[in-house]
Amino acid sequence: MKTLNTVKLNNSVCICSIDCSEKLQRRFLDLGIIPGTTITPIFSSIFNDPVAYQVRDSVIAIRSEDAKKIYIKKEKA
């Protein structure tokens, strides 16, 4: 299964699951990063870490290390 860190800029995907510590998962949930949510990488820093993601009406920066823990599927056209 693919992870969020593999998505190219401006490609929307759907979050399937999150596999991380309870503390980090709680933080993701507080930010609206939950299974079934559409997420889009919109900006990458100079070294590609962190990446800014559009989640609902917010823009959130996520480190590559944490994005590897978010499993995704391609958004249906």
C-alpha cells in the first residue's frame, strides 16, 4: 500500500489508514487527518521535507518521516 510521502504535488489522494504511535495519531486526528479524508500535497520545501498539504480548508506541514505512516489510495476521478 502506498504512503502519503510518495504522492506528487497537486495530486489528491484519500487517506486509508494511519499506523503510528497513539500520541501522533491523536495529533493527526486533531488536524483532520482521518481515514476517508482527501489530502493534497501543495508545496514542498527546498529539501522536500516538510511538505505542505491541503486538508479540508487548512494547510498543514507534515514531515516525511510522519507522512510515511499515513496510508493512502488514489482519489477516483
